[in-house]
Amino acid sequence: MTGAIAFLSCQKEISCENCGANLTGTPNRSPIAKAGPDQTIQLPIDSVILNGSSSSDPDGTISSYLWTKISGPATLNINNAASAITVVKNLVIGTYQFELKISDNSGLSSKDTMQVIVNDPSQPNRPPVANAGADQTITLPTNTVTINGNGSIDPDNNITGYAWTKISGPASFNITNSNTAQTQVTNLVQGAYQFELKVTDARGLFSKDTVMVTVNISIVQPPDVHASEDIIITLPLDSVYIGAGSTSMLPVGFKWTKISGPNVVTITPSTIYTGTALVTGIIPGLYSFRVEASNAAGSSADTMDVLVINDPQNPNTITFKNLKWRLADEYGTSIIDLDIVTPGQPNLFIAWDQLRPVEIYLQLDSASQWFKVPSVQSGFSYVYDAARPHIWIVRIPRDDTWVGKVSSIRIKLL
């Protein structure tokens, strides 16, 4: 029987699961670059030999060398940058840094640097002159400055280093990059800082200069506004004064707006006392008002509610509930005003716009009974608003059992 026989040849493959490893599975190690020791020469000698022949590779061979200048004067000539040993010519006075990069037969590489200082004995080295720049003053909330030593000079054009340090001032600060000629300083607080700049040349000579940074607190502070306490009024009253005070000692603008409520109302700002406004056209329901106070430094806001109810048993009343503030005690020992104040804050007047007798009721807390204040002094008016000039300010006898402890105040117009 005649037949054909075919022979199939299979080639054995070598695995490359770790291309950075040798055939034994050991990871390839990087070569070790050695650029040689630093050197110093004196003109007229203007050349040096760069020798990287001490470089080695622990598990292979070095396949390439590359010399480059990474800093120093522009004048130079590297004869053969790709050789382990090469000559650099045409050097001039100054400091050069050369980098040697070597690669092994597996592609891994390493670097090393060396320094060459070229001196001219006929020209003695002169120290640099540090210049930290002009003193600066900033006002918070700005808390960052740029300090600039670019005005520093070296007669021999050999500045090699800058170093910024704080030598006095508050603890809060951050120098972004202390080893550059120009840098930012952040996180400054109120106070006086002194920063020192040290400038060093190639031969180690240095000089220092300082700059003062003064950080002032802002004269204008954002206002801290406080709206009046929440108010409950009973029909047939259909208007009420709402008020706010601010901690700012500078002119402040106030703006009242209605946040919510059962109908459209009219809000008329006071023409004399900023922060106060008359709300008219109110009907039964809950209203919320927002007041914003602003000045050149910023703004703040607060809110208050006005609840209008129909209470035939207590008509024509204005009730200030859940007072966070204390009664003022500014008029001696026998009487107090119904101004509501808090320590360090401006007064908020409890006032209304009708010249008529009133009764005053006080409540120590929400669980207590209302009690009527005897001997209410009334009968004088106060010019409060040009459009509605007569405002009732009521005085009541002093009683130390409740002064400063009252939770709610109710004013009933008779």
C-alpha cells in the first residue's frame, strides 16, 4: 500500500510572563549610575573630564550612556555625550551641574549628577546682594501675599540658592515654596510678620534681607443682624411694626421681604430708624418675614414670624412670645423700659403706632399664667417715623422677681 507520511514540526516557545526578569525568574535590577566626584578648576584651565566608568549593572550590561548639562552657564562643549568618559571644554566662571543617565540591556535606567566649579583667580568672588522686596500691608479677609526676591543680584552672576524663612510674627502662615526667588505666603492672620531671604552664590558666599508684612483686621465687619422676636397679634389690628438690629457700628442697609403668608401685604421701611418696617394689610394666618442687613464687608440675615388670629376674648393685642432677650434696665431703680436687648446688641423697641391707653401682661414661661402689670406709665409719645410720628413707649414699675426673666410680653390696646 502506497501512502504519504507527513511530519509536523512544533517549535518550543519561551514564556515571557515577566519581561523584566531573566530566564531564571529573578526580576531585573536597575543599573547604578556614578557620575564621579565634584570638581573645581581655575581659569585659564577650561576643560574637565567627566568619568562615568564606575557605573555598573548588577545582572546585565550597560548599553548606553548620556551626559547632559542641567544647570550652569551657557558656554560649554561636551565632546561625546554618549560615552562613559568624555571631555567638556570651553567652560567659563560659574557652577555647572552635569547629569549622567545610563541604561542596561533590559531597558532599565538610572541617573547621577556631579558639579564642576570654575573659578577665576584674577577675579575674587564677591558676595551676592539679597533683596527681599518692599514691605507690604494687607487687610483681612485677604490673607495671602507674594514675596519677591527677584531683585537680588550677584556681581559674579552666580546665585545658586534662595531660602525664605519667617523670623517673627504670628504662628499661622504657610510659605508655598521657600527655595524659589518668588513665592506666595498664605494663611496669614492679624499681626506683623518678618520674612528673611537668604541668597547664596556658587562659592558659598551669601547675604540676607528681610521684608515686613503687616496684616490688619478689617475696619468694616459684616453686620450680625437680629430680627425681632416672633409676634402674635389679634384682630381687629391689621398692621404691625417689625424690627431688627445689627452689631455693625457703620451704616447698614436693611431689606425686609415676606417669605410666606396668606395674602399680599405692604412693607414700608421706617424713614428714621433703619431696620424697622411697618407691615399693613395683614389678615388671619401665619406670616414669615426675612430681614437682610448688609454693608461693605458682607451681609447676614434673620427671620421672624407674625401670627394673626381672631381672639374675641383678647382683641387688639400684640404679643411677643418666647423672648431670647432680656428686659432692659437702663433707667434707674424704679422703672424699666419695654425695650428688648441682649448684651452687646442694639435695642429692639416694642412699640405701636396708636396713642391710646394700654395694658401690659407678662408671662415668665409658657406654663405660667399671664399677670397684669400694675401702674403702667404712659402718656408720652416718641417721634419714631416721619410718616407715623407718634409711637407709644411704655414704662412699667420695677419688680426684681421678674426683671430679666420674662418669657412673653402682651400689650393690649384699650
